[in-house]
Amino acid sequence: MMFFGGYGIYLLFSLPALLLGMWAQYKVKSAFEHYSKVRSYTGLTGAEVARRMLDNHGLNNVKVEQVGGFLSDYYDPTTRTLRLSPEVYQANSLAAAGVAAHESGHAVQHAEGYSALKFRTAMVPSVQIGSWLGPIIFMVGYFFSSNSLAWAGLILFGLTALFALVTLPVELNATSRAKSWLSTSGVVYNTEMEGINRVLDAAALTYVAAAIQAISTVLYYLFLLLGRRRD
């Protein structure tokens, strides 16, 4: 079997995950754009929401900064810094409040020693290497009929799938923390939670799609190797 032989089989593995990923990106962009135009009654910006949630959990040492890019928000555990995109940092909207609270949830996870977050953070260096080097090693091993090299590439890239799987509970837990805090903190009204839930649920779907995409690629590589053994 040639590496790119049988496009139908390749699409069987990749197309469903690709379509899900595209749909998830559409959902999160659509939800964010819609609710970024809906102002919260309290008038707080995303930065102010984040600061209140952090302070409420005793995390006065965590900084909140603005970073460039669209939806480029993230929490940096190495510097204990929450970095929010302009659409979140500066804006008074339900979308900004939801995203800011979600990222603050990661800071709370870090402070509490949340095990899944610690595991994911420890995996970052190996995943950064495996995500690009793994497929290269696999293809070299496959084309030159070196099963040991191909398996090494598959295992190395498999770390990417494992990372995506570990990311799921981390993100879902941060979302759960954000929803719980927002619904009881008074920074938004309970009637506004529907919009926030839609934004956060759409964002969560993107992580599910990413995990499925990574797993489908690993399964395709595995299918190629096992198919060669049968030839």
C-alpha cells in the first residue's frame, strides 16, 4: 500500500474530524461575534472580570495583561500572567466576561495544583517536538520500509493526541469554574448566563474537535503500518 494510496481510506479517517473542526470553529466565532455585541449590565470589561475572579480566589499575584491577536487569550503558569486579547481585555460584553472568567479558571487550577493541568504543562516540551517531528520520522520510516523508525514517529506524534485528550478535562474544568463563579459573583446577572454559556460551550467544542482530529491521524498512521504487515 502506498502512503497516499486510497484517498477514500484517508478521507474516511480525516474528513469527519476535519468537518467537525470547521463546524466548531464556525460555532465559536459566531457565538463570540454575536455576544461581543451584547453588553453586560454591570459594565465590567473582560480585564475587570478577570481581576475580580482572581482576587476573589486570593490570586492577587497573578497579573492581567493585554496581548495582540484575535481570541489569543491564555494563562501563562510560568509567569503567573493572564493574557487577554483586545476583544476581551478592553470590551464590556458577555463574550468578554465568559472568556476572561474561563482563562481565570486556569489560574485557579494552577494555584490549587489541579493534576490534569500539571500533567498537560509537563507535556508541552515533548508535544512541541512530536507534533512536527513525529510525522516526518513516520513518513521517512514508512517510505524506506523501516518499521522501527515508522513506529517511533507514530509514538512521537501520538503524544500530540494524548496532549489533546489531557487538554479536554483541563478546559472543561476551567469552563465549569467560570460558569459557577459568574453565576454567583454578581459581575453578571443570571439572565445573562445563557449568552455566556453559549460562548463557553462553543469554545469547548473546539477542544473536542482537536482531540478527535489528532486521534484520527494516529489511527490513520496505525492503519498504514498494520496494512503493510498484511501485504
